[in-house]
Amino acid sequence: MTTKTTSYIKAADVEKKWIVIDAKDAVVGRLATFIAMRLRGKHRPDYTPNVDCGDYVVIVNCDQVKFTGRKAEKKIYYRHTGYPGGVKQRIAGQILTGRFPERVLEKAVERMLPKESPLARAQMTHLRIYATPDHPHEAQAPEVIDFAGKNAKNVRSQ
């Protein structure tokens, strides 16, 4: 009788790639799930849940992402100041047109990773988000991923 063994990858054996995704007109939820999958390493055949085996992901043009439906006017982000009665809220459209539009995509990806774990925090450090089309990671020779071309539903024109 032969037994099959499952191979697990070690952290020292992981070869991380750099990828660049253009977020222009991309739907936030679809883009966030794709990024979360790449950060965790679930696209790899040797995926191991307890090892950081994901890629480095660079997002450009994040200020031009789109929401489906009326989420830009209706979706509310809450935060707390730490004081009694200190719940603050902002609408998604305000954040996208505000000073830090990358926070919309960052929060969407962060909430798709495992909750409150050291591994999730380490995986979030591999995400780089820029509101402009240029980034300082050319030296890593990143692979450009055509996210818009993967599925027609991945982009919105309006």
C-alpha cells in the first residue's frame, strides 16, 4: 500500500514575483478579490495557508476605480476616534475624490485577508498602491497584469 504525501512549502523556499495592475475603471470589489488572492498566494500550486507565499502587488491609477450600482453615494465607511460618541462616517465617493483615494482599495483588500493575524499584516506590507500612473518599483522588473482584459465585468466605463 502506498501513501500519498502532501508537500508544504517553507518560507525560505518561496520565490516572490512583482506584479503591476492598472486600476483605471476597474470595479473595486473584483479588483480587491484578485489582489487578495495574489497577496495570499492562492494562485500558486504549492499554496500553504500558514506561509506568506504571495506576490508583491503594485496598483497604479487607484483614484480612477469605479463602484457598481450606487455604492459611490450609498457605501459608508465608519471609523472611531477612541472617545465616547466618536463614531465618524464618510461616503465612498468622498474618499475617492479626497486626499487619500488609495484607502478605498486598501480597506477592501485588508478586509478580504485573514482577520487580525501576523500573517495578514505581513501580506498587507506587500501591497503598494499609487494614485498616479507611475511608481518607483521599476527596478524589480514587475510583470504587468491586464486585469481589464480578463473579464468584461472587471471594468466599468461610466
